[in-house]
Amino acid sequence: MSPISRRTLVFGGLAAAGVGALPTRSAVIAATAAVPYPFQLGVASGEPDASSVVLWTRLAPSPVNADGQGGMANADVAVDWQVSTTDTFSTLVASGSVTATYAAAHSVHVIANGLSPDSDYFYRFRAQGHLSPVGRTRTTPAIGAAGRDLVMAFTSCSHYEEGYFTVYRRMAEEDPGVILHLGDYIYEYGATTGRPRLHLGSEIVALADYRRRYAQYKTDPDLQAAHAAAPWIVVPDDHEVENNFAGTVRENNTPALTAAQWTARRSAAYRAYYENMPLRPAQVNNGNSIQLYRRLRWGSLATFHMLDTRQYRNDQACGDGWKLCSDADLATRSLPGNPQESWLLDGLGQHLGTWDIIGQQVFFARRFNSTGASMDSWDGYRASRARIQQGWVDRAVRNPVVLTGDVHRAWANDLKADYNNANSATIGTELVTSSVTSSGDGDGATAVPDVGTNPWLKFYNNRRGYIRATVSPTQMRADFRNVAKVSEHGAAAATAKSFVIQEGHPGLQAV
């Protein structure tokens, strides 16, 4: 992608205020003197295709007000938007106006249409006499075209209290073509003393709480920089609602909620998630459910199959936790739910791109030891995993790559046709990102846990970070990037390990 300056990201192109039908400088000064700056939460883009992209912002001059409305009055507000090929906005390729409503916490979702394939763009908003920061985005290659090599960065698990969001800043500096967030964008817990930063308020359960929590996270300048650097593709995990929930089943009754209150909590969580993410209208919440599994095509280079592994799963076997449990083998159990399993296999069978990238939340490869396995991962749904793996083998899927978050550690795993036979064929690859902050600094351990009983586990690192993956028609290179500390702000990123996956040859090759 074309470079974007720090000044553009931070100051939002204010020097261009007189360009492209925006107000004169004197008009801007007069308006800003009367109305507080509403773009405190930055800008974002997402869900790109070959001719369009979602543009997002949310008006919030006082972002963390307890009512969740960000300091906005109970009135609709007109918001103008512009897209240009330059960060000076000297020539516009798309523009328009949209209404930010009080009912949607003044969040804005614009579909910018009519864009060219495989192209870089800049965008901004104007409201109440103010200009937003400038964001950079891009479109995908046209269907049938591989386009440029794709640099994608992905991470998960950004617990505000457990450190600073330096990882997001380092991702923005990678000049990525797309960023994936694989869940736990926020955490629902109340404040815990003694941590580097503190949540505002107690555990969140109501709509105002969730809106305020997203606002607190989005005031972070490093997160804003990552959103402004590239389009995002997002899926939630559990903490966007409540820890370790499964379908409609709670982990426990803490905090105590009636059935109706639990339903209301899910509805509030999904509504706030949509309001705060650059998602298309197809993903708007419908009461206490939301349609989040979806497919995005990156020309002929790759297909992203984004999964929802929380909303439709059977309850964790044997009461959850790490244990031996024969119920995990029951064929009736599914982690994504049977309809989503069928949807995934149908998409894999269409062979829409060179790489089939499955973006999802929880550990996929088998990992057993003498105490058992995690019932919250795919090891708790072993028949479901077997159906999916055998399904892509039966459909002759050449390059399946599973992207995973959740576990706050970096892993790289081969996926085996038969986990009871370490010499069986390698049929896929799993890349597990570490977290942005969750679990704190980490101890830097690199010895692969349980490798004696799970020899397909090839890499492990207990630092916070992300994966930078460079995707071409012939190979995918995965660089495991981490920072030494998140308890202090601003650490540099370093590459702990790199692997290559060759097209048509599933499995990891160390670089």
C-alpha cells in the first residue's frame, strides 16, 4: 500500500480543510469553537471487496460517559464522508453524507462503492464543523485476478488492563494490506487494582456498559493507528459477551442473571459489537444473535472463511476446563454448529482462491497430555474437527490454513490426517497468534509444551505479539512478531521465528 504519514494519521488532514467541498478555514475555526471535537474514537475501514469497502466512525466528544452515548445529545447528526487516491483529497473518487443516529450511539457505517480493484485509498469524515483523522484502506483484486502479494497482520485478545496496545502500533507500521482480529477485542470484566491500566466501572452487562467499554478501548492511540492503517476483518470470541459462554449457555452464573437478563446481555453485546466495528449491514445484530460467519474473496489469491465458534457451539464437554473426557468424541457435538460446518465445507469445495484461510478463535490442532485436553478448544469437539478436516481432504483443498487466537501464546502447528499416527499425512497448517496484551508480558519461553505427545506442534513463544503473513500465489510466509513488554509502552517488535508454507504442500517449513 502507498505510505501514509504520521501527521496524516494523527491530525486527519486538517490542512486540506478547504479542498473538495469542505468548509473554509474560517468556517472550521468558528464551528470548532462552539462544538467539541466528535472524532475522539478515530476512524476505521473493513470488509473490502473489489469495488467497495466499509468506512466507520462514531461521534463521541466525551467518549467514556457512563450513559454510553459519548457526550452526544439525543439528536441525529449529518456526517459527510470522502474517499480519495491521495491524502490531500485533491481529487475525490467517492463522497456522500450519512446520518449518525442517537439510537446507534452515533456510529456510522458507510459503504463506499464504485472503487477500482486492488487499489489504495484515503478516507475521512466531517461532522459538526470538524474533520476526522484520515484513514487508509484498499480494495481486493478483481475476481479471477491474483493482484499484488498480500501482507496481512493478525492478532487477538486485547485486554486493556493487562498492558499497553503497542502491538497495534507495530502492526500499523508493517504497511499491511489487511488486518484480522480474531476475537476478544474487549474484555467484559470490572476494574482490577494493581494493573497497568484500569477498566472504567464494574463488569459490563447493559448496552450503555458495552458502548462505554468499546469507547474506552478505542480512545487508545495505538489501536486508532492500526484501524487507520488498513481495512480490518473481524470476528468476536467470548469476551465481547462473557467469558467461555457456549451458545446460550453461560460459564457460570456470575454475575447472577435471570434467563431474561442473560438474553438481554447477549443482545446488548452484539449490538455494541456491530456499532463499533466496520461491518456490512448483513452483520447487523438481530436481537440476541448476529450473523458473523461469512466469506471474503481476495481475488484468486485467497478466500477468507471467517468462523463464529461461540454462538452456535454445543456446551463444553464434561464441565469445561482441561481434562480427559470421552464425551468430546461424540459425533453429535459441534463447535461451529452443523449449519456452519456445512457452510464452511461448501465454500472450501468451491476452490475460489489459491489459499483457503479459515479465520477462527480457538486452538485447532490436537494437544493432549496426561491431564487431558482443553474442552473449550477443538479438542473438546473432536468429531467436529474430524468432519472438517476430512471434508477438506475429500474436496481436494490444496492450501488450507487455519488462523487462531484465544490462547495468548504464539504457536505454529501442522494439521494431521490422523492425530493417533504422527506419521500420517500433513493436510493443513495452523498459525496461532499471541495476544495484544492478555496474560501480560509473558516469560519468553520457547520450549514447545507437550511436544512429546503432540509432535505436530512446531513452535511456541510466550510473548505478546502478532503474525505478519505475506501471501503470494506460490507461498505464504509467516513471521511471528513479538514485543518484549506490554507493561511498559513503546517496545520494539522483533521476529521470533519465520515459516513458509509452499503452495500445494501443506505444512510448515522453517526459514
